[in-house]
Amino acid sequence: MNRRILVAAALALLATAAASALRHAPATDAARAGATIDPSTFVRTISNPWLPYRPGSVWVYRGIKDGRTQRDVVTVTHRTKLLMGVRCEALTDVATHGNTVLERTTDWYAQDSEGNVWYFGERTADYADGHVDHSGSWRAGIHGAQPGIVMTEHPAVGDTHRQEYWPGQAEDQYWLVDLGQRASVPYGEFGHAALTLEWSRLEPNVIDRKQYVRGIGVVREMAAQGPPETASLVSFRRP
């Protein structure tokens, strides 16, 4: 059996294990971390090299979702929002198919003094059949929603964190499974990429694989389990 098949088989087993662990695991410390958020432990700018969210940065991705091609443009704006007393950076994500806007999202992130990047919520607008759906929106501190960690300063294999926590509404989390990945996308080829498996209790049969590269951020995303979806980085502009 060649290495590619072995790696694919190992990732399939990891995905199955992650889904099983998710269904049986109790609430983690990370899930409750938002309840004790101390604004004084957060810094003004995000400098984590795995998620370099500096105002003016722009990422462009191309891929497939819901059976059609999609282009995503992610921009770190110069806007901020105060959530749970923490000043958060605002990122916009606009997904299009041709000239049709599929979704517009604003996400809010902040970094603590240890270099961990936290996710504080999102405002979503999903356009379909002439209607706008905002049901994916949530904000930390509202209706019991809590922020979560999306990337640590020094990621290590085995890291697991909730990325968000609003019971029954927003329960994404991740498991970091490799730091030696090769990533090949239109923007370039990279070694030593981080690989995470990301999923939600609300969709236990859907698991995503994401590859992160230092100094760039997410370069590739694809479904490991569930409906086929892909997104690959085609361009990245630093401020």
C-alpha cells in the first residue's frame, strides 16, 4: 500500500474517531472559557503567525459548495467591535458564484496576551431563492453564547478547542492532528502545514479538513466527511 493511500486511511480513521469523541465527550474547559473572559488579558492586534489577521490583508479562495463553483474573498477590515469588553477585529467574507452573491459574513476575532486567537461571533447573510437568512449569526455574551479559541500561538498535535459555544446554535470545534502536512494550492506549495479536523455537535456527520501555513493562514479546506466541499487559496495580499 503506497503512502498516499496510507495517509488517506489514517485521516479517515481520525475523522471517525473525532466524530465519536465529539458525541461522547463532556463540556471542555475551552467551552467554558468565555464565562471568565478578562478583557485586560487581550491585546490590540492579532500577531499569531498561523492566523495573521492584520487590517488590510485579503485572501481569495476558489472551490465548490452545494454543487457549484464558489469564490470567497476574506478581508481584514479596519473596523472593530466591542464584545464582552474585548476589542475585536472585523473580517468580512463574501462568497459568490459568478455575479451572484451567495453569502456575506462579518466575523469577529481577538488575540489574548498568550498569542491565542479567539472567535467572538459572526453576522451572516445567506442569500437563496430571493430570501436572506441570518440564522447563523451569533455574538459572544448574548443569549449565553461564549467565544472560543480558533488557533493557539504554538499549535501542537493533539490540541482540541471549542471555536464557539452557543448551545444548539453554534458549537464548532477543532482537533489539530498534524504539523508536517504538504499543501498544494494555486497560490503555491508549502511544507510543514498544520492540519485540523473541524466539526460541530449540531452536524455530527460533517467533518472538514483545514490546512494552515505560518505567515498566511488557511490555505485549503475540504470535506473529510459529509457533502463535498472544497476551497483553495488562489491569492493572498498583505497590507
